Amino acid sequence: MKKTAEEFELKVDLTEIEMAALRRRAVLRSLGTGPAATRWLRSIYFDTPDHHLSQQGAALRLRKVDDRWIQTVKIGGGVVAGVSRLLECEAEVSGPELDPSAIANVRVRKAVIAALDSGELAPVFETRIRRTTRPLQTSCGETAELALDVGEIIAGEARRPIIEAELELLSDDPSAIFSLAEQIFDGAPMRFARYNKAARGFQLARGEEEPDRIAERAETRLITPDHSVETAFEAIFRDCLRMIAANASLVMDDDGPEGPHQLRVGLRRLRSAIKSFRPALRRTPMKDVERAARDWARVLGELRDADVLAEEIVAPAAEAMGKSCGLLLEALEAHRTQTRAAVRRRLVTERFGAFSLDLAAAVETRRWAPKKKQIRKALKQAVQPFAAVALQNAWDDVASWGNRIDELTTPERHEMRKALKTFRYAVDFFSPAFDPDDVKDFGKMLRKLQNGFGFLNDLATAEGLPDLFIDHPEQKRLQKLAGKVVDWHEERAHETWDKAVSRWRSLSKAPKFWL
């Protein structure tokens, strides 16, 4: 038996409680086309001493299935928002020994044989999994298989649990897997897997800590001057999806401030990307995505504001003012905890998982791609001329406020800050398509200006601090302390605004690298 095929899977991480609840869901029986089957799987992953295959994006394993040994090689990118697209080469071998000659695909076979130049292939880790599989079918006849995996990764003395669901597409329509996932996980928390079993195994073998607790930040160089408009947008869209999916999981599982912050950044970058590329996109579906991203950013904004108040407004003031702020810090932490719980409930009850699935479907099925022949042709053009127009449009939005910066009201300063942030993301997206020497100084000036506006926005949020404690038993004392904190920041606000005005004037005179 030899088989080479493209594997398309959606992977979702679960807790023990969530796995138990998923097994009981009636929707699995209604979608199922046959009985569930359970078996134990032992898989041994091999690589060279320097992990040459892993570094090339390949995984080589032997899996014992009943009394048979199946050799599998998987090659491809990693997991993005739970989605894994890999080239999979399978072959039955005579026993628990590797047989590179059994790999049917010539390119993959050569890659494995070439790895032997770096050293002898040897076991690195193994997985032991209890897998329950069930065949599923949509109302349109598209088919998939759901696998529920519970087990562990073992690398020497180190062990790491695995509890995950995998939906593997068995038909030709990628949208089917997202439709099935939405039905299966409707109303339940959804954490897209950030890594497959192979990646997690190598992380464990290298002694790395569990990476799922680390916030995902934006990639800084997603395009090159050789990219077309089409490939540039797809790369940026996929990176936004990666950020959103990973950090949404972090918000559900971790109390730190970085998850909510980076999730909001991902949502904002997505909206900015859609705006920057709008002439090249299908209008209606992307407007819907943009609107949903805006609404979810507002939900996350409540938690982000609570984090900012605690860590960036009250904490530094409390350090300067001494123990008198202890009650304020305690009350603010309670507010923060309540806000976090409320936001988590909304992520589940208002179906953030469905939004994430829809976003992943839009990426994988290219729902954003226009149908008009003229626009499709424009997508194939080099990205730099398109980027120059997009950057100039974004700059004009900023300049419409900045040109009268001395007379801006507080609400208008906020509007300038938002335009500046959109422009900053456009610069992040497109600057790799231009000469880095031309971009460098402009980028530094822009970052300093935006940081100043961001701090001023945080201070504007702080003005609402006294209102948080209207119903608190210590209302008067807390509001008095909150007022002192706001006053303490007032001098810094004036200094920051003066610097922002000066920096804007310098930036407005600086050479524009896209012209």
C-alpha cells in the first residue's frame, strides 16, 4: 500500500471537560454517516541529530495500526488558525524500521534521503493516542472525518498531554470543513490549534516550554518587491488570521494583558489590510469581515482598557504616590477580573469561534478574490505601484488632521490617532516592497509619533477612572484617589502632546519613501 495525497485538516485544542462535552453532542450523530471507531495509535517520529527534516518543514514517522506498520512523511507549512495543508506520503512497511525507498513521491523521497547527509535517522519522540473517528457528511454531500484524540507526547522522560479534535476533508470543497466545524462547535469554546503533533513533539524534545501561552505578534516582513498584489494580500490576510486565532485562545486561557492586546492588534491590522487593498477585493464579503472585526475589537476594548488602567496608568502613579493607592489597585484588579470574565462569556455566547471559522474559510477559499476579469488581471501586477497609491491615500487621511494640528479638539485628536494607526499598519505591510534605506528613518519617526498618540489615548481613557467605582462601598475614597492619579499624569500629557506636535511637523517634512 502506497499513497500520496494532499491533506487538509482543521485542528482544535480541547480541555478534558470540553472533550467529554463534545463526545455527547447530538449533532455528531445527526451528521454521522457511520458508527464511531476507536483504536490506540503509537507513532514514532524520526529525524537526524540536528533535526534536519523538521527544519525543512517535514515530519517522518512510523505508526503502528493494529498489527501493521505505516510509514508516513508529511511536508508543508505549519498550522495557521487550526488549518493544516500538507503533502502526505504513506506506505506500509514490513516492521518498525524506516524504508525511504518505499516513499512513492520522488521529490519527498529525495528530501528524506538528502537528510541522511546530516546524520543517521533516529527516534526523537513518540505519541500514544486513543483515537475515536467518525465519518461525517454535510447536507450538500461533502464528506469529512472527525478524529477525537486523547493521549500524550513522550520524549525521553518528558511528557506532554494531547487533547484535540481533527476534522479531515475527504471531498473537494474546502468550505465544507468550516461548515461542519461551525455546526459541531456551535455555542462551545473553540481554540484553534497553533501546532500539529510533530511540531509539539520537537518542541518537547528540545526542552522548550509549552508555547501556547505566548502571545502571537505580527510578522514584520510578509512581502517582497517580487510579490504580486494578489500574493501580498493573501500573505497579510493569513498573518492577521494567525494572530487573531492564536490570541483569542490566549484570552480564554490566560489572565495576562498581552493576549487581549495582540488580539485587538490582529483585528485592527485586518481592518487596515482590507482598507489598504480595497480596490483589489470583492466588496461585499470583505465589508462584512471588516464590520465584524470592528465589533469584536470593541468587545475586546473593554478588557484592554481595564489592563491599561491597571498596568500603565495606575501602577506607575501608585509607585510614585506610595501606599495610599493600595485600595485603588485592589479595586481596579477586581474590576479587571470581572471584565475579563464578561469578555470571555461574550466570546463564547456571541460566537467568536464562528467569526474565526468564517475568517479562515475566507482565506482558504479565497472569498476575497474579485470575479471581474479586469480586477483579477490587476491582481497579477507587481505590488509596489499599488502600494504607493495605498500609502499615499493613507497618508492623506492623516494629513487632513495633521495640517491643522494646533486647533484639533480632543475628539479630533482621537480621529487623527486612528488615521495614524491605519497608516502605520499600511507602512508595516508595504515597506518591504521598497528600498529599506529609504524606509528606515521615516519608520522610526512614525513609530515615535504613534507611540505619543497612543499614550495620550490611554490618558483619555483614564479620565473615566473615577466612574468605575460609583457603586463601590469605598466610592468617595476611590474616586479621590483616581482623581489624584489623573492629576499626576496631567503634566506628562502636556509634555507628550508638545512632543507629538513637533514630531508630526518633522514627519510631514520627511521624504516619503513611496514617492
